[in-house]
Amino acid sequence: MRRIVLLSIILLLTMGSRAQVSELGLTGGVTYYIGDLNPYRHYPKDTKLAGGIVYRYNFSDRYAVRLQGLTGMLQAYDSHSSDSLQLLRNLHFRARLIEFSGLFEVNFRKYRSKDKDSKRWTPFLFFGLAYFRASPQAQLDDTWYNLQSLGTEGQGTTENPGSDVYPVDHIAIPFGVGFKVNVGRVDFQLEWGLRRTYTDYIDDVSTTYVDRDLLALENGPLAATLADPSILADLPVYPNEARARGDVNTLDWYQYTGLSVTYIISRFSDCDEQYNWMRKRR
């Protein structure tokens, strides 16, 4: 194990001695949720604007590490679906998204180096690790309520005594593809990426309905109404106790599609270039 770590450090240092470029910039685009309230991926319905800040460190013309902060919104409405069962269920949610990620990028072509076969554009792929926070809310009478603390699936009731409220802080695996173009000291990157999460509660929906009267008694009438708002729709109402509210066998995902613009804040290909750059700064 120590040998592997040592070889990895030597490899990174070797790549770094060849071409190191630091970039700082902004990203903007849209987020899109995939889950129990959007099982058929009705893109581009319910896409929302998102944006953030980007720092990229290029070890070579092939490999880079990106640190990114992102904020946006995830949302979905059963009322936007063409599925009759979803219309009857009548659920909806929104969740403010905050994401911090560390990503590893691999360029398909030699990018922005001194080699004669280097290119000013390249496709690339990326993958990494992300922390994100998404606390679902639902609206009733023009007011938005936090759903986590309500226990809409019977969390904390006598029907589910061992079930705790779900967390709103999560880990995800981001991955995707993109395209880079360099214009002087400015880079443009267009990307499409998915986030594979480990939660089924971005949307507050996962398992089954609990008895509406029991939920109203133990978690409050607001929890009962938001847990089963089918009674609010102008549709026939059926008893839903023990029926599937969501799909417990699938996890939620979300997507970010965006355009980043970064500025090269430091650049050198070897020690001599670094020395000359530092002399010019004096």
C-alpha cells in the first residue's frame, strides 16, 4: 500500500513539473431531479437555474482536479405528469440545493500545452465525490413547510416506532462529460453531469402511506395533509394506508448541466518559465 501511495505521489509530481495551470471562474446552468415524483424523466420539465464557483488545477495537458461550489433548486410536481396515478397522488416538493464537490477530469486530447500536437479544444470526462444538502419542502395555502421534521411517512409514530427522520445532508458520486475551448487566458467548458446519491428522500417520498388519522393524531394534521394531499385534488379519494407512496427500491438522482468560464491565474511548464514569470511580476 505504501508503494502504491509513493508511486502515485511521484506520478503527480512528474505531471505537475510538465505543465501546471490554475484557473478560477464561475459556472451557470440548470439542475434537474430524477426520483419518485419524476420516474419517467420528463426533461426539461421542472429544470431550475443553478450557479456557482469553480477552481481547477491542471496537473498536465491530460489531467486536472476541479473544486466546485454549486447552489440551485430541485423540484417536481405530480400535477405536471401525464400519469393518472401520479395525478391522483398529487404530491410535490422543492429543495434548495447546496453542493460542494471535488472532481477529477480526464481530457481526451492534449490540451493547451507546448506540444505541436496540442489542441485548443477537447472533450473530457469527469468523476469525483460531492457533499450536498437538500431539505424538501411542500406548499399549502401559499406557505412552504419543511417536510423532514413532519414525519410524513410515519417516522416516530407508533406505526413506525423505530424509524428516525431522514438526514438532509448527503454524499453523492458526480460523473459526466463535457467540452472545453481555450481562448487566450480564458477557458469555456460546457458539461453534462449526473449525481448518483445514496438517499431516497430528496423528495420526502420513499415507502408507503400510514394511516391518515394516526398520523394526524401523533405528528399533527399538517403532516397528514402533506403526506397524502390526494384529498385536496378534484379527484376521487381512496384509502391509501399501506399503499405504495414511492419506490423504496430506487434512490434519487439529480443532474447539473452548465457552462463554466474560467480565467488562468497561474501558468508555467517548467522551472525556467516559473522563474521568468516571477521576474516579470517584480
